Amino acid sequence: MAKDITLKAYLALGTWRDTVVSRMRRRAGDSGASIVEYGGLLVIVALIVVAVRGLGLQNIISKAIGTAVNSITGG
């Protein structure tokens, strides 16, 4: 019985190792976000800020966040 447990553990470890190695190899090809993606994200954030300021939503958003925090913390 001890041999069975040892064999199962050895096989499970081998399977886990193979899975981890294959995932690491797939990830090596990913170079991350490009400058175009970061630029697009910056444009989206800027548009959101302009919309919030243009529509005068600062106070509404601030109060909503404060209310949510108070409901979570009980204060």
C-alpha cells in the first residue's frame, strides 16, 4: 500500500511539473502591452475625467463613494 501512495504521488508531481512547464513556455511568448494599448487606455481615462467634470458629477460620485464606505465600515 505504501508503494501505491508513493507511486501516485510521484505521478501527480510529474503531471503538475509538466503542466507548469508548459504554461511557462506559453507565457514566454507574451511580451505584454504595447505603447498603443497604453495610449488607448490613457485616452479612455482622459475622456472619463472630462465627462465627469463637464457634467458636474464630482459631488455625486464623492457622496456615493462615501456612503458605500460608511455602509461597509459601519461609520
